[in-house]
Amino acid sequence: MRQKLAARLGENVPRYTSYPTAPHFHAGVDAVVYRGWLEALEGGDEISLYLHIPYCDRLCWFCACHTKQTRHYEPVAAYLRSLYAEIATVGGLVTGKGRVRAVHFGGGSPTMLEPEDIVALGSVLRNSFAFLPGAKISVEIEPNDMDDARLDALAEIGTTRASLGVQDFDPKVQKAINREQSFLQTKAVVDGVRSRGVESVNLDLLYGLPHQTRESVSSTVAQALTLEPDRIALFGYAHVPWFKKHQTMIDEAWLPGPAERFAQLQLAARAIVDQGYEAIGLDHFAKPGDALALAARAGTLHRNFQGYTDDCCETLIGLGPSSISQFRQGYAQNMPSTSEYRCTVDDGGLAAVRGIALSNDDRVRGWIIERLMCDFAFSAIDLVERFGEAGQRLLLQSSSMALHDPVRLLELDGDRFVVPAESRPFVRSIAARFDKYFETGTARHSAAV
Ligand SMILES: C[S@@+](CC[C@H](N)C(=O)[O-])C[C@H]1O[C@@H](n2cnc3c(N)ncnc32)[C@H](O)[C@@H]1O
Ligand code: SF4
């Protein structure tokens, strides 16, 4: 059954961190539209902020993130001055209209910032936006960047969640991906953030990397589990060399094939669950008491550009080049080029250049896709109550999939459409069945599993 499904659903599909997905953004949403959406925020609105640091001091060959290698700090310092300008402009537009519930520093590597710049960035944000008491601050950490001064700086800005990139502990794999990182360094950082009061620690692990085998993945997972992370993100390596040229440094002959990838995923997932973690969505695991597990159980898990989140803010403001903002009206994305971004924001401009305004149909499909990705299920009653006639139309499509599709993609269980357990690894492909833009799109995506 699984093989049949894999054959049928082994297509390349989006990761659905938004709907419509980013390849369908267009220039109709520009800085003027973005400004209007920022100005339309209201007093009681809660905001999440995402800040992108598009630099690393070395480049990992597997990386698909929007980042650039720099051996000197001057470009980073100059970039920070521009980021402060953007923060001042956007903060000015939303003053009195919304308060910040969560901040996420991502990249690239936010931890390549000098400790005093980490602290300064935290202060600039708190001076430019109103923060809710207890706002969550999360940071992506490159463990090799870390020292005591950076750990102290993260504590000083009130970091509550830390996400460490691990990928794999096997030296042969690490060499092939240009990412050498010892277990001891990783452990020192986990201990360092915990001793400074960080509530939740996540580790990023990958399967499907060059030279990975079931044995090496199992061994990495076992080592990672000894660190007792609160969460684990287990991603399939996305090999997209047409999009990220440095991935051509990875010889495709070293990559595990689709069946081996699937086996690695299954084995790793089982080992993590056997240690008492709850499986969350497609690729996350959390201890039962962690906020992500609580949200999953309550049906309040969400999916945004950072992946699965318990953050329930309707408004996400992305700052920095390539960052995506999400409003009730739609999505807006900043220009990707750091130099163009700097020219624009240094003059007090807004950097949004593309996006999409949501139609009613987009909202219904987006809701179904988000629920499938988060809960592997959605309620027919909820669908119709929320979206009326537009919901009815999608209800017909869902019923037809549940009743007539020979491969079991959806089943009816009471009033709920449920993805059966054996089809769950292919939920991206099932979500794609509800994606109106998918058939016609020319975008290239990574493999579904
Ligand atoms: C911005 S990095 C994390 C922070 C820091 N730069 C680091 O590497 O430790 C985000 C994460 O995305 C994941 N990632 C990057 N490229 C990927 C790819 N090609 N396929 C799957 N996951 C990838 C990695 O697990 C990585 O830890
Ligand atoms: S994985 Fe992290 S450290 Fe490596 S290049 Fe990508 S963003 Fe930089």
C-alpha cells in the first residue's frame, strides 16, 4: 500500500508554509499595498515579528536558506543599520495599532551578530514596537557561532526559545555538507541556553543527506535525544540545485534514493516517538508538556513561514530582505537582494515588492490546507460554518475524494475528513489536491517525502 502511495504521490510538491504559495506572489502587491495593510491594523491586534539575518560566516552545501557567506563583519554591521531603518519605518506605521506577542530571529545565522549587536537589536525592537507582557522571543542558533558572550546576550534580550541547527553528527556526512559541528559543542550550547532560563530548546535534524544511512540517522537521533530537547524538527533534505547553486557541491550519487529516504524518516520518527515525544504535523516532535504539543492537542497549531508554530497571531510582519509578512488581507514579501533592500529602507521606504491579496476562495482552500498540514483532518461542519457557500463547494470536492478515490487520501469519520495513518507522510500531496494554483504552476518543488 505504502509503495503504491509513494508511486502515486511521489511528485514534487510545495511545503505549504502559506497558501497561495510564494511562487504565486506577484508585483500587484507592492510597497503601497503593504503600507495600506500595515496602516489598517487595529488597536487590539497582536503581532508576530520575524527578523531575517541573511549572513553566515560559512556556507553549508545543503543549505536552501536565503543567506550569504561573509568572512568580514562590516557588511553585517552595515546591514544592521538598514534593518534598524526598516524597523523605525514599520514601527512608526503600526504605533498604537498592535502589540507584539512573539519575535523570531531567523536566517542565515542571527548568532553571527556580535553580542553587543544582539542586545542593541533587542532594544531597538522594544523601543519601536509595543510588546505584550510575556512576549516569546525565539532565536535560530548556529552552535559553532556560540560563546559565553553570545549566550549572555540572548538571555539579556529575553530569549525564551532556542532552535539549534544540528543536521547530522556523523563526521562523513558533516564533511560532505561542509558543516563540521561536534556533539560536545552542541551540548555546550544546549546547556548554556538552559542555564540562562530558555524554556524550550529545539534541534533541527535532517534525513536524506549525502552518505546518510539508516544506521547513521539512528545514531544521530540517539545522540540528539540524550540532550533531551523539548522539540525536534526532522526535515527531509531538499535538494534544489537549480535554485541553490552551492548544492551542486553535493554529488547526487551520494544521496539516498526515495525508498531509503522514506526508511530513514520512518526509523528516526519511531525512535523519537518511542522516547515519549508527540509527533506534530509532518516533521516536528515535542515533549507532551511543550507549547507545540499543547497546541497540537488543542487543534490550535498553525503553519507559517517558519514551519509549525503555536503562535496564533493573525499578523506576521517580516523584516529584512526576502522576509514575508502575513496580514488578514494577504501576503507581502520584501525584495530578496540585500543591496536593493538597503537602498530602499535607508531612505525611509518599505521593501515589499510582491505578494498576493487573498480571495474568498484562497481563504477556504488555505484553511483546509493548514488544517490538513497541522491536524491531518478537518471538520465539514467547521468548513461550512466558517465559509458558507464557498465552504460548501469545497465540501463537495472533499466528499468526492473520500468516496471515489481508489487510493485512500481522505476518509470520512463522523463529520471529519481524516487523512488515514498510512497516507500521512504524503499530506503535502493531499494538500496539493486542494491547491487551485498547483496544476497550472511552473514552480519546481522538492520531493514530497
Ligand atoms: C537558518 S538554518 C538554522 C540556523 C543556523 N543557520 C544553523 O544552520 O544552525 C534553518 C534550518 O533549515 C534547515 N535547512 C536548511 N537547508 C535545508 C534543505 N536544503 N533541506 C531541508 N532543510 C534545510 C536546516 O535544518 C537548518 O537548521
Ligand atoms: S544551514 Fe544555517 S549556517 Fe549553514 S549556510 Fe544555512 S543558514 Fe548558514
